[in-house]
Amino acid sequence: MTELVETIAKALVDDPDSVRVTEGRDRHGEVLQLQVAGNDMGKVIGKKGRIAKALRTVVKAAATKQKKSVSVEIVSEDEFEQYEGSEE
């Protein structure tokens, strides 16, 4: 699932090298956190959140096919670093 989110995000942004996806878990299932460069956040979220919603729909469809529960969170660089630091 991580590769799917990463591939889609890299196709949307101007700086594909800055795209990072990490996996985590919460009480509802798997959580994928997507981080992009600050100037690319709007490209991943889209007007009124339409691109983010479409990305989540595609991931949910792929996860359902594999009988998994997966959610996608789009986080800022600060939130991403904070999340990574809490895993240690």
C-alpha cells in the first residue's frame, strides 16, 4: 500500500524526491502518513480536498480488495518528524 500512495503522490508534486510515506497502526488498522514538500501540500490536497479524497478512495479500494483497513494521513513536515520520533 505504501508504494501505491508514494507513486500517486510523486506523480502529483513538483518535488517527487521529497515524498515520504511511513506506515503505522492505530486501533482502526494501518495508517499511512504522507509527507511532501511544503509548497506541494496544495497539490496533494487539491481544491476543497478533492485530490486527497480521491487518493484515500483509491487506497481504501485497494485495501478492501486485500481485506485490510488502511487510512491515509497527509501531514506537515513538523508533524511527520514528530511522528517518526515517537516510534523510537
